[in-house]
Amino acid sequence: MTASGVRTEWLDETDSTNDEARRRFRAGEIGPLWIAARRQTSGRGRRGRAWADLSRNLYCSGLYSLKCTPGEAAQLSFAAALAASDVCQAALTGRTVKVKWPNDVLIEGQKVCGILLESADAPGQVVQLVIGIGINVMAAPDIPETPAVSLAQLGSGLDAATALDHLVDRFEHWRGVWAREGFAPIRDAWLARAHGVGQRCLARLDKETLEGVFTDLAADGSLILELAGGQRRLISAGDVFFPGALG
């Protein structure tokens, strides 16, 4: 149990901590509970991408039963990014930690953390939210188009168990802010750490690729992209790349 009073559990091995979290929900668990695994055999990222399993990195998922709409629950991806960036910033000195829309944490343009939110079937007005987070504590995977780095490569002595405890406590901090004050302060804090605001980027959506300038974050967490001719486009899902710069 962490300082914030949230339960944590370590597994030697599982297919995916997100899948294990969904199984726990089906078995009657309501959370909050964070499950971490020393090894994942079928980890995944967004859009079904494989997640590399590297020794002594942090692979974990939080289980939360929330009385809110699915859209409101999705805002916690930004709280998760803030929490993970807190962990990375505390582990390093003299480094710049940024968050990248929609779900990455970067250190000097290199990916150090990925986040995947999913939901489980829930009765009534309850959202059963699964918050999957992977932090490159000791090793960095080879990711096409996205340079990656580990905390250890940058001189950190943090271990996965300590990282989990710190992550859970920081997530509880930001979740508390969200519960009391709504998304606005989460949005403001996220924007203060955002990578690429004011820069040109490519937004790859399901059926098209757009080029424009990342100008802001909407009240619902959508990315605001300014296109040629002054048009503005809200993007709620996709991948964003910044040509000519890392990340």
C-alpha cells in the first residue's frame, strides 16, 4: 500500500497488466488497485501496437470505479501523464520532461513513458477504468519514428518498485484535483509541460493525415490544430508527429 493508501500488487508475470485489471473487474474488484508485473508476455500500446517487454522496467495498470461519464473518465489520461512526468522529473536533475499529446512522456524529445486507457463493462452509471502505464526505468525499446530513452540511461538510480509507489501517489494527487475541481486545472498543468505547442506537426488519423500547428488543448482534451487558411480542427484521437524534431 502506498503513502496515499492505495493498494498495489506485484505479479512475477502476466500477459498484460491491462488484461489482468479487466479480469479483476469481472471477478468483482472495484479498486482503486494498481497491478504491476515484472514481465508481460502480451503487452500492448495504443491501437493494438505491441509493447516491448524489457527487464526491470515498470509495467502497471490502475483499476478505478468512477461515477462519471466515459468522456469525463478519459480526462484522467492527462492526469496519468502528469503523474508519470512527476516521477521522471523527480528521478532526474537538469533534464527537461515534457508530455506529448495524447499519451506520451518525453525527456528531451525522447519517449520514456506510454499510457493506455481502457474500460471494462460496468453496471449502471459506473465507469470501470483501466489506466495502463509503462515507464522505461532501466531500458528503452526500439520504436519506429520515435526515439526512446530510459531513466537509467540518463543517470537515474530509480528502480521499478519505487517508481510504482511514486507514480500511484502522484496519480492520486492529480486525480484528487480532477475530482474536486474538474478538468480545467489538469488541462492547465498539462499545457504547462506540453511538447510542441506552437509548432507544426502531422496528425495521423484513421482515414487522413493533417498538417498544421498545434495551438492549444480544448476543454475536453482534444488537440486544436490550426490548418492552412486559418481553419481550426479539433482532434480527439490520432498520432501526432513533429517533423524535423524528436518526438
